Amino acid sequence: MEVIITPSAREASAEAARIAAALIRGKRRAVLGLATGSTPLGFYDELAAMHARGEIDFAEVMTFNLDEYVGLGPDHPQSYAFFMREHFFSRVNIAHWRTHVPNGLAVDIPAHCVAYETAIAEAGGIDLQLLGVGTDGHIGFNEPSSSLGSRTRLKTLSERTVTDNARHFASAEEVPRHVITMGVGTILDARRCLVLAFGKQKAAAVAAMVEGPITADVPASALQFHAACTLLVDEAAAAKLKRVDYYRWVCANKPAWQRA
Ligand code: F6R
């Protein structure tokens, strides 16, 4: 896994946006896998700013979000569909039909999950998957003990994730207990993964993801199997990594052709 440590979340978000923009410029019909939460807000701001300056065109891009709360429709302010419209889709030139977020109101959830996987496959697979990490080591909403080969399905949130996400709701009781999430296997199928993690509350999960054993106990550790995974972290989130000197050395000695 490539580990890039930046002085602040702002620099990491700008670098992640630069990577996404380079992909889109090289492939107009790029398929992006997107995440919600606090972590990618700066990334969406950067992409929206690049679009406003005329630097990227999203007209032919297609997107698939990682997850959605079961029971929340797209007009619920805490739904991820709402989040995506507010923070990204409404700020760039992407047609609604090209964006996909799992349907939290699906009546037949297993059938909806199969259809979501089929839609990703029919789009040609995900070129770049953006990810945040939970303090418990989840990616998407694949909580500890998730199968590392899992596909899109219903999951029950851990108590820790309910507590972490309660800040977006009036109380922890209002946080839905169930979600639809891409599986770890779905995420590993993306051609490139870009993981963002900021702040000291993510330091333990980041260390376990990068340097710990590969285990369903830390679903993010499955990314060690991915052939093209880049982690962008600020100093605080990197604080528990053991090989920081090596990661910095690799960045400083990157061949010129890899910097492009
Ligand atoms: C969100 C998602 C989650 C978050 C993770 C971190 O779509 O899939 O895995 O990335 O819970 O959330 P924040 O960024 O709020 O710390």
C-alpha cells in the first residue's frame, strides 16, 4: 500500500482530487466509487472548485456510492443520497441518472443489492474507489467480522459506529441500525483505491489497516491485498504507524514518471 503523509487534511484532499481529476481527464467515462462522512468533504470541495474553474468535466462520469442507511429516503437530511447531492452532485455537471446510491427504502433489499452489483459490472467496474475508515477499522459499512469476500448486502452497524455517527443525528437512538453497503470484495474489485483518514481518532485504525495482520477484525486491512491502493493521511492519523520514515523516504524518492 502506498502511504502518503501530508501536513494537513487540506493537502491530502487536494492530492486525492488531483488523482481523481487526472483519471477523469484520461477517461471521460470514468466510474468513481464515492464515500460520505466528514472525511471526504475537502475532496468534494476541491473537485467542485476545479469544475468551477473549468478544469474537469463530469458529463460522462458515472458514480456509485458505498452505502446508505436502511429506512432513510433520499430526501432525509441524514441520508447519504441527500449528503451527496448537497456536497457534490449539485456542484458539478453530473446527471442524476449517472449517480447511484443504494436505496435505503428498497422493499426487497437482497434483490436491490444484487441489482447494485450488476449495475457496477455493467458500467465496466469502478475505476477509482474513494474510502474513509471507521474508528473500528470499517470500510464502507463493513464492520469488524465482515467477510473479506463480501458483496453488497445488508449490515448491522456496530455500537461504536452508531456512537461515532450520532453527531449527525439528534441522538444515538435516531441512528439507523442497518445499512446497505458494498462488500469488502466489491471494494477490492475497484481498479484503484484511495483511502483518506484524518485526525488522531483514526490513528489506531490506520495502523491496524496498514501494518497489522489481514483480518476480518479490521476489514480495512483487506486493502493490503489490493494491487493499487493509496492511503493519504495527515500527521495525526499517521501517529501510530511504525514505518513512517520509510513511507516518507518512498515519497521523497519517487521516480519522476510516477509523480505525474
Ligand atoms: C461512508 C463510509 C464510512 C466512512 C467512515 C468514516 O460512506 O463508507 O466507511 O468513510 O465511517 O466516517 P467519517 O469520515 O465521518 O469519519
